[in-house]
Amino acid sequence: MSNTFIHSMAKLGENVTIEPFSYIAENVEIGDGTWIGPNVTIMDGARIGKNCKIFPGAVISAVPQDLKFKGEDTTAEIGDNTTIRECVTVNRGTADRNKTVVGSNCLLMAYVHIAHDVFVGNNVILANTANIAGHVTIQDFVTLEGVVAVQQFVSIGAHAFIAGGSLVRKDVPPFVKAAREPLTYSGVNAIGLRRRGFDTDKISQIEDIYRRIYVHGSNVSKSIEEIKASIAESEEKQQILNFIEASEKGIIRGPLN
């Protein structure tokens, strides 16, 4: 570990590998079996899980790029089995959420930026140069293609798929595909859902729900009432309704809007 700085107070699990020229600060915890590549910077507040891989040039838990930040004691937390590729930056939280979180089994490709107070779920893929502004929530199994930019305070629902080069200014509901400019609903992410074990009946019900929201031409509030009255109860139905009813920024537009 020559040419590597590891603070004596940093907490390292078993079988952690730290390659040359990396920096590990004092208030850092790294789980068992994690590999830290060369030229990686792990700053105060980092909490990194087990069996992660962090590639050269990544900076984890730098202070937020937020002028309101006053040096509060916050963290940047990475779950187990997550891969962070070259030059990814994950900033730690502010007083708003006190932490930035990236879940387990995620893949953050090269040059991804995760700003302060972002919550990323499990099994998320963020492709190259995706930029996630502060206070964003990304639920489980979301995929963002390359060069996607997400505006602050946006929420992206579970199993959503967002096409490359998109600008995300509104909330993206669960299970959908979104593309074009401005960002628009472009169908249900049926391929992704099948890969994750959703059967034909569940996918058909999800499609029926979004047909009422985006294709029939009613406003969202009216569509929600219709869905509550006419669609059979299911976990997916409730998940969609809960997301839309909790949305503060409003959901993305439909193809007919």
C-alpha cells in the first residue's frame, strides 16, 4: 500500500484492497471484500458496503456543491455489491436529508455525478455521464441511459427507463419508459419488467392504468378516480397511485399533451 494514504482511524473490513495512490480519510467505513482502485479519493463521511468496486478517478463523499452547506456532519452511503466506474462523483448530504445514498447492486458508469441528498435505490443503472442534481429520489430497478440530466427535487419511480440525452424536469412514474424533449411517456417498460419476473397479467394491468392516464385524454385527477373505481386492486396499482398522488413537481406529459 505504498503511495497510498489511509488514515489510521478509518474503519476497513476484512479483505479490503486499496490500490496505490488512493486516499482514505479519517471518518470512513469500508465493508468486507471491497476493491478501491488506484487514484480513488474517499473523503470524510463515506460509508461503503461490502464487495463494492470503485474505479480510478472516483471521488466519494466530497462536500456538497451547495452554497447553503455549513459543514454539517453528513454522509455518503454506498450499498453492497455496487460498482462505481471511472471519475464518478458522489457528494455527501446537507442538513436537508443528512445523507446521500446509493443502494446495493447498482452500476454507476463513468462520469456519473450524484449530488447532495440524492437517494438512489437498489439495482439501479446510471449510464455514462448521467447527472443527478440535489434532493432527487430514484427508486429501485431504474435505468437511465447516457447523458441524462435530472433536475433537483425530481422523483423517478421503480422500474422506469429513461432514454439517453433526456432532460428530466418532472417526476417519472413507476414502470414507464420516457423519451423525447420535453420528456414524454412512451409506453410501459415491458421488456425490463419481463426480465424481472413480472407476468403478462401484471404487465397488462400496468399498461391499462397508464392508458387511462396518458391515452384516454382525461386530466390526471379524473384518470386517478377512474383507475380507483375500475381497476382491480394490486400492489402495482397502489404503487402507481401512491407515486402520482405524492408528486409535488407533477408527472411527465403524455404523447397527446
